[in-house]
Amino acid sequence: MRLSRNILVPLDLSNQSTRAFKVALDVAEKYNSKVTILTCIEVDAWRHKYLDSRVNSQLVKKQSKVIKKYFEKLESLADKNNVSVKSQILTSKSTVKDIVNFAKSRKHDLVVIGSHGRTGFDKLLLGSVANGVSQKTKCHVLIVK
């Protein structure tokens, strides 16, 4: 792997994404890299003809509050390791597309992403963000299980 200066870590607040963040910290520490943590809140997941847009807005606010607390813990861990961390929350209609576009637009040269390791029908039914990102991004991708 070439020298990684700008690392993106997409997070879904799962144990797998936390492990991916810790791996990214190790890489960042070794190569003196910057880390950006990113979470996408899927807004279309709640869209329904009977769902009021005000309810959607309230859900995004509540999720953002939880995510920010999670980010604070990760940023504290990064500080202890002397790694520079930025955080970003996006409202998204397509998580994979938005992660790929974010990585490209911010010139990330490595994406470190957690995988739940689903296979078979579960993968077909639930999809795989890690797989989608690895297939569509042009930079290196490290998938952590």
C-alpha cells in the first residue's frame, strides 16, 4: 500500500466500524495521516406517503445527536494517539454513492471500512455498503471484519 495521508472511515456505530476506526488510527499513526470519520443518515429509509417531513427532520436531529456523542469518544481516542480527526455527518439517499463521492471530492487515498460479514440471502436482502464502496471507489479500501 502506498503512503496514506488522507484516510476516510465510514461509520455506522457498529462494533465492526469501531474496529475499522482503530485500524485507521494505527495506520494514521504510522504514516502521520489525517483521519476523517463519516456517517450517512439515510433519509429515504423513512420516506413514506404518510410520513410527515417534520417527523423526518426530528429523526435526523435525534440521530445526529447520538452520532455526535459517538464521534466525541472516537475523537478522544484519536487525541490520545496524536492523530488529527475530522468528523462529518451527511443526510443521504444512497450511502454507498455518498461515501464514494465524499472520498473522491476530499481526495482520500484510503478508505477503512467495517464489514458485518453477511453472506447469502442476508447480503442480498440487506446489501453491503463495504462491498459497494470497495467496488466503486478509485482509492485503496481496507475492509475490517
